[in-house]
Amino acid sequence: MSSTTLVSLLDNDLYKFTMQNVVLKQYPDVHVVYQFTNRDKSLQLNADAYEWLRQKIKALGQLQLTPQEREFLNKLPFLDDTYLDYLSAFQYKPDQHITSQFDPTTNDLQLEISGLWHETILYEVPLLALISEAYFKFVDRDWDHAGQREQALAKGKRLLEAGCQFSEFGTRRRRDFQTHDLVLGSLHQANKDYQLACQTAGQSPVGALSGTSNVYLAMKYNVVPIGTVAHEFFMAMSALEGVAGANRRTLEIWHDVYQGALGIALTDTFTTQVFLNDFDAQLAAQYTGVRQDSGNPRDFVPLMVEHYKSLGIDPHTKVIVFSDALDVDRAIDLLQLTQQHGIKASFGIGTSFTNDFTKLSQPTEKSKPMNIVIKLKECKGKRVIKLSDDVLKHSADEATIDQFKHQLGIA
């Protein structure tokens, strides 16, 4: 059950790098604080897991971009030499940026990241991956890697044959790196097999593995790294530019830097209702589509289609990227839904790819993945939150949530 960890600085999601680039250019002096939350306290680390985690966090400081990795990033047209020079010199400084405490009586883990935004923005995803790995290395050991390759091949085959365009988004919730590597390699193989089968049959392929959020594995398997912007940027904008203008300013800044590349707009940081008030004809035309990450997609799809129509935009020219708790069945169902409403769809599938296991001792019973997040807590000394379309994903206490709702004019 051993696995390799800390393989590369690029073992991270693309949107952390694309956001770091913008932060470096626009907000180089901004200080932030991130906070870890375990949403399911029934799954917690033990003392051995925490000690292993501490050593791995310390080892982050040894990672550096290699010449081969820079060469790969240089092929991405949206990252310039100024940023690549910065990243080539970048090093994690966990002793300066990370504080953690572990209570052996309750097994409660507290962890915060604080420092300049551009220096701390890369920690979130590798830390979450390490915490998950620590749990399944020392606490829940009732599993193994047997069958992961075959399972991923079967999932990929079903998605492709159903006509789904999908990406692998599983870095932060993976069981361990070995699982992640196995899964993406298998999905890549499924995609090659499908393309060849279509070619042999004289048919045009409809389904496709669009890529992976993990930059290192994108490089390893020669697939496209996928990602745009995360909730944290919108949350930070609420402190830097005012909560009422946070959506608009984020989308404007993002477009100014990337000029239409990475053009998927995230809708639910302060609820989709608030987002649509800002997503006017100009912004909707500039962005390729939107990402739905919380709430009910059966409500979201017709809402988005009608919004585009109200702006004089043909929904057929736009795409919805779904990324909320997807599995194969849900993705296929949502593809049919979007086809009925006349808008394109893409799918970012995470935990269902990289942390889908059964128990060794009881193969008919699922081995439960952790439900953990690291969210921006403060930006420039101000409290920031995520409101979401799902109350269970709100990232603050009720009083703070009520305060932000009041400022946004929502119930």
C-alpha cells in the first residue's frame, strides 16, 4: 500500500498556477489566510498519520520546477515567460507559511496557511492530497489497488461511448498518488481505444477525454491540462474590490490577463442568482461557458439557457462544465439534459475517479473517501466566504453568512 508522494511541483491542479500568474501580476503584495476544514469528523487522522503528514509538509520545500517541466509549461500559450521565470525560482516555505495542531485525544486536525497570496496559493491541493493519503495509509487500511485499472477503463469506456467530453479532476481527493496515476493512465488508454475503434468503423468520435486538472500527469501522459479559476479568486475580490462587484471584477481581470483563453466562468461563489446579475452580454460573449459546482443542475441548465437567450446569445455556442460530485451515471444523465435544452456540456470528474474503493474485508461495501477542503478565510485582513448554491458548502458561521447576504441583497 506504499506510494510515491511529492513527485513534482507540478503535481497540482492547473487553476492554482493560472491564478498564481494573475495574482503575481495584479496583487503581488496581498496577504491571505487559508483554513482547513474536515466536513466529516467520522474520518480523522491518528497520531501516526499526523506525524507522516508533518514530514511530508516539510518536504514540500524541496520541490523545484525542472527544465523538462518548464519546457512543458512553455507550450501552454496562456503562460508567459515572466511567470515561468517566477515559477522556476519558486519554492514552498512551509515553515513560514503553515501552522498545524493535532489533538491526540479527539484526533482533531487544525491547519492554516498564511502569507503573501502568490507565495501561498499553491499549497491547497497538495496538502489536501497528502491529508487524504495519510488517512488511508495509517487509519483506514482496509483496501488495496487491485482492480483500479480495470475500473477506470470501464468508466472511461462508458463515458466515451455515451458521447461525454470529460476531464479528470481528482487530485485533491485522491486516495494516493499511485491511484491517481493508475486511473489517469487507464482513462488515457480508454480514450485511445475509443478513437481507434471509431476510426476503424469509419465514424467520427463524439466522446473524448478532454484532459486532466493535474499538470504533472498531463505532462506524463501527453494530455491537455485543464483548469481556469477557482472560488478563492472571487472570494478574495470581495475583500479587494467589494463583495457587490466581486464577480464582475474577477471576470474582467481574468479576461484582461488571458484574453479569452481559460474562458469558463465559475457561477456559484456568491450564488448563481448574484452571478447572473453581473454576467451581462459583454461578459457572456467573452466567456466560452460556465462551470456548475453546486446546487441542482436540473434547475441550473434551463436557467443558464434562458439567461443566454435573454442576452441574444445562442446557447448552442456555449458550454456548461459540470463538476459537482459527478460519477459516470450522473454525467451521462446530465449530457442528456443539456442536449434536451440545446447547450453543450463537459464534465470534470474527481473523487469518483481517484477515490472509488470497496473494503477488502467486505467487498460489497464502499470504502468511504474523506470530505475535506481548504478555503480562503481572510484576504488583506478581511473575512471572506463562499456562499454557494448548496448551504452545506457555505464556508463560514451563520452570522458571517447573514452579513454577506445582506451586503449582496439576497435572502
